[in-house]
Amino acid sequence: MSEYYQATGLWKNSLGSRSTGHSDHMDTLRSAYQDFRRKAFVLTDQIAKALPALTIHDGTHLDALWETADLIAGPSYPINPLEGFVLGGAILLHDAALCFEAYEGGKTKLRNSTEWRDSFAAIQERSPTLETSSAQDEADFAALRLLHASRAKELAETAWISADGNKIFLIENSDLRNRYGPLIGKIAASHHWPIEELSGLGEQFNAPGHFPREWRVDPVKIACLLRCADAAHLDSRRAPDFLMALTRREGISSHHWIAQNWLARADVSQLNDEDDTIVFTSNRDFSKEHTQAWWVAYDAITLVQAEIVASNKLLEARTIIGSPKFAINKVKGTNSPEDMSVYVRASGWEPCSAKIHVGNLQKLVNDLGGKQLYGETDQLGIALRELIQNSRDALAARRIVDQTHNGLINIQLSEDNDGAWSIEVVDTGVGMSERVLTGPLLDFGSSFWVSSLVQDEFPGLRSSAFRSVGRFGIGFYAVFMVAESVTVSSRRWDAALSQIVTLEFQNGLTLRPTRTRGRPENFPTSASTSVKLKLKAENVENGMVLIRRNRIGEQNFLVALEDYVSALVCGLDVGVSFKGPNDDRFKIVHTPVSSLKAKNIAADWLARMSFQKYHPNTVSSDDLLKIVERLRFVDPDHPEYGFAALSTRVDHATTFLSSRTVGGLSTSVHGRGDDQFFGFLDFPARSAKREAEQNPVIPQNLLEAWVNEQLALLEKEGITDIHKLVLTSHLCELKTDPAPVFRALILRGQTLSVLTLSQLLDAVVDTGLAIFKAGFMDHIDTYVQQQPYKHYPVFRPFRNGAFLSLERDASGPTNPNSLLGCLYREAAKRGYEITVNQTGDIVSSVLGNCEVLILTASSRVPDTQS
């Protein structure tokens, strides 16, 4: 390998110096470095095997950093031999941990690490259909990239055991290893730190007693040299022609390889008065096909500019003798893509500065995070739901990182002296560090729980059993629909009260909140996060909230906010307490759903959820207790999936006895009760608006087991054919088989009768069955005036819903649990074949004309063999 690095000024002025003084020390350092270099090359050769998609990180890259550092620092930059040894060592180690061999236990132990498990979980969540082996390879890449800088800190003192049991170190000289190994490791790791953290390396590292006093080391100077040199090595040595031809790369990896393969090495600008400027040029033009590669090159070169500017700013601010700023101050062409295209050329297209931007970002956030998304109604409930959801996620995460913690969400309603109402939501969850509070919380559309930052803040959380309810990153902005002002105070759960950071939005939504530090007045000592809303006048009426029945002829009514909250959080897996303006202490308004197995708690829970005390004539206490006797967890191992009983109510009244939840929080507190169940079932969120999907989160086999248990309980209790008519429709809605309780209402002449599935098929076989099909869809019409049709029995709908679907494809009904689907299945079981006959007769309906269909059945002709 050509050793060009020995021709650099940095080498010649340090380890390569041939001055007559201190020759023994110089020989020791040079020998130690050359041995260190030889071993590091062996280690870094393994990177291409572990991460073949990466550009070259072997010895050619390491030696090249001497050249790029020398180019940026300048030919006579002050550096002494010990600084040269430390710089060289940091160069050798900075990427050395990008291979499995750098870790004790290799790939197997790496894949057992928290970082790898978090990465693997994140990849599976992002790409659920990706093959396991591919996801594992991606996790290898992500974990090595994440860990390599911190692992670099340890490599100088790490021993590898040879076949004969001897310890082999990268720095064999024990004196140099013990004295400078940790420093070299820290500087190597620092190339991934924010530059503001470099000051933590210290101002100077004095020479040992047996070395010249002048050979002191400035760690910050060396760290700045490393990060600038690493950023600036962008030429074709990172992506050689033949190697690129041998291994075809795709996607992002391909863009990086092409970008670096087509770039020439950096050089000082040769224009007059530009000796402080370096320039990158391309050896060939980037066509339209390679626009992404051009942008990779542009971004990489602008990063070089940023590193040089930041490093020079830091070095100038320190004013340390022997550590001046670098000779190079800037990189040519980084002002704009247009400027860069002069040097990194494009062909057939023109790079430009055009970017997607929003002229009025504050209005966009206010609209999309507020009433344009959620609508005009129940804005207080939506805001509370989003805040409680955030608190729930924080508490659930706290249980993972601090397994002894239970915690509560505390909600307080208070009235100010001026008559204004405020709501404060406080939790003892994981809390937010300043970078989370000022980052993901305010990053519209970015959820902290699915960001890479969560792996840094709470290692192991991503790969644990924790699952956040929040995932869209816009819920916080819902609070501005109802709030005149918002105050958010938070600290990490393990931080001191003095580390609380507060953001105040004093006049509603603003992109520039005020920030203060320290414990706010009345901030509880055990709390992690507090969000206080000063409410707009129309949202609370004397501490009461209007509940809308959403049904013609039924009266709306007011409930206390504490009861509203109780209904809102009915499926939550954490406890909630409430304190009103007239309360002297907090009182529990919701216990975790796992506690509902106790009948007394379940009874109180259902009464609260249904607002029973506000409309006792709709649901009596006796009826409520009968329902409680049948309430069961749909999955005992996951109480948060649902706690419910099948409904047998015949009427459509809004009893508020049921709730569809997303993440344990009701999708709507209003107009509830006409569901297939009493209690609650949890559903996935359909969108950021948090409407429920059609199917609950419970796996279908467990849902069917719950249904069977409910049917057994109902049979034991004693149910009528009318109840079974209701259940037939309900089970179809739940995508389970209604056959065990199937009942259908039939009109013969002027007589109504209820038939089982077998009896209904008999009617189809004997006489045929008339059905009135809606004129505009494949569905049984529920608005036609029910009347006899000729001599046929007529099916009379009892409830609208999926059970009335008439949709078919080539194989039969698309819904096997619909009326038509049940008949087809029963017919097949008994050897019949159903035929749907169009009569051409039209009957008037409230919604327009509908068509009369006749279902008939005939014996299936057996197949014959010739």
C-alpha cells in the first residue's frame, strides 16, 4: 500500500520529524503507531464483509484522512509528536467498530444487544412484510452504525485472545496504551458527537514525565481535525471502479457509491485570494438518471463546509496557544446547488434551490392539527383525549424503564378569579428531556415514539412490550382548539426538579413559545410532565360538559367533567384521578382496566361510562347489574383489548352502555349505545383523526372464543327468539358465524314468524323466498313498506347492517355471515344449490324503487365420471 500519508505536513511535523532531539521517543511513537496501524487495517478490512453496502472504510480511507486533515489545517499547522500519535490513533479507531469482530462475542452478542433489538423492532414496525433475514441484516447495519462510535472508545484497551491464549492489543506498548488509549478512544468516538460536546474532552493533556513538556496534547484540536478530515474524504478511493462493478448496489447505497466514485479529491482553490478555500469537482457529469447521487454529493460537501466553519469557530473561541484555527475557512460552491453545479457538474438537468415550503406554517399547523382535522364538535374532549393519550404512553414507557412504577394521570379543573377555567393534566411517566420537549413534541407530524431519538433516550424501549397509542405526531396541537394559552413543563423522570424546562404558548398557537428553566410553582415533586390549558370561554359551563345523544327525539344533557373524563378513558390501562374546583383532594375516576374483573369495580365503571345517574329511566340499576354479570375480557392476557358482553337490546336508544376505543380512549363520548356489545372493545386507528377501524384489535380466533362464551351465558340466562334476531345481526357485524343462534323474520300473508336457519332453507326449497333489493346497491332494502309478494314468504329485515348484504362474486356471497352467506353455507351442507332469480318486478321504497328477488334451491347434481 502506498504510504502517501507520510508526505503530509501533519506527519512530517509530528511522527515523521527527523530532528535530532528526542530520537528515542520519536522511534517509540513511530514504531507503536506503525504496529497500531497494521492491526487496525486487519480489523477494518472486516467492515466490507459485515456491511458490504458501505463505501470503503479500510486502510486506504484511514491513510487518506492524514491527507484531508493536512489539506484543511494547512502545511505548517502546529502539531507535536504526541499529538500526531493521538491523531493517528483516533483516525485508526474512528470507524473500526463497524464490524462484528470489534465486539466481544461477535455477531451473536451484537444481536443480543439492546441497540440491535431496538433497531430490529423499528425495522419490523416500518416494514412488516420484510423477510426476517433481510430485517436482521438491516438491524446489523443500524446497530453497528449506532454503536461504532461509542465502541471506539474502548478498542484501544481491548484485548483479543490468540489461539495460544495470549492477549493481543491494538497498542502493544502498555505505557502508551494505558496513558493515551482512553484519550484516543474518546477522540475517535467524538466524530459522532455534536461539536458543542467537544469541550468535554478537556483543554490540554500534559505529557508524561519521560516525554518533553512541550508535547502536550490538545484533545479538542485533534477532535476537530478528525471530524473535518473524515467529512472531507469524498473521492473515488471510497468507491473504487472495479469494486463498484463487481458488486451491484441498489437504492441509497448505490447513490452514495456513484457520488463518491465520480468525485475527484478535494483541493485548494487556485484562484487568487482563495487560498483559504477548498473545492470539490466531479470527473464526469451527473445525468438525470443520477440526480439522487448528485444530491448525495452536494449534501456531503455542504457537511464539509459546516464542519470546517464550526471547528474554526470553536478553535478561535478557545484562544489556546498552539491550537489556531485551520488554514481553510470554506468550501467553494456550498452557497447553493446552482453554485455547486459549476464544480460537480450535471448534464441534461439543472440543480436548483427550489424547495417545498409553506408560506404560513403557523396557519397550516393550526388548521391541520385543529378543527380542519377534528371538526367543530367536542373539541374539549378531543384535546383532553390527546393529552391523556400522551400521558398514558409516558406512563406505559415508565413501567418498562422503571418496573416498580405504577403511576397515575391527574387531571385538575380550576376556575380563576376572573371566571376563566383551566385544565391541567399531570403524569409521572418518563417525562421529556429538553431535546424531546423542543424537538418531537413541537415537530408537527413527527411522533417521538417512532423516532430514532427514542432509542437514544430510552434504550430497550423500542424492542420491549411497550406499544404507544400515539403515532401520528399531531395530537398535541389539538389543544389549541380550546385553549387561550398553553404551558408545558417537563423533565425526564430521573432528572432533578431543577432540570424542568417550561414552554409557554401565551397567546394560543405560536411557532415561538417562551422557554424557562427550573421548577414552576405548584409543580408536584413526583411529577414528570404537566400540561396546563387556559380554556376558551365556550368549552366548560360551570364545570359541566354537554353530552349529545345524536338522535332525533332524544334530549341532550349535561354531565360533570369528571364523569365525562371517566367515560373518555373507559378502556385505559392506567389509572386516572380528578380534582374539581370544589374538591379538596384528587379522587380516582378510573382504575386500570385489568381491575375490572372485580364485580363491584366493573359495576361502578359501567355506571360511570353510561352516565347512568343522569338518565336512570333509560337503563335501570337492575339491567346494569345483569350486564355486569356477563362482562368478560375478550382476551384475559390483554385486558386493554376489551371488556364486554354481547348486546341483546332490541331498541336503538343511546344507552351509552358501549364504547369503541382506540388505545383505550373512546373515539366519541357522545351518542353511544347502539353497538353489538356492552362495555368496550378496542380498535386500531383508521387515521390521524382517530376514528376506529371496522375490525377490533383482538385476533379473530379470540373474538370468536369470547362470542361463544357469551352465547353460552345467554343460553343459560334464557333468551327469546327476538333476542336471537338481534344477535344474528350483531354476530355478522363482528365477522363471526351467526348460525348457532340464527333467526330470521318472515312475512307469510299477514303473519310474521321467526325461523331458524334450517327452517329458512326449508322455505327456500319448498316455495322460494322473496327479498326486496335496494335499487342503488346490493343490499336488502330496509325502507320498503313490508307487504306480501304473491305466494312467496317475504324476508323482513329486523336490523340494518352487514347481515343484509347481497354482494356476490363468482364463488357466491362475499360475506359468509350475511343472510345470503348463511343460506349458501347451509344449502351446501344439505346438498342444495341456491339460485337468485330476478323477477323484473319493481316495488316502491322511501329511497326509490327496489327490485324483487326470489331465492330458490334445488338438489345439487352429483358429478359423474365417464
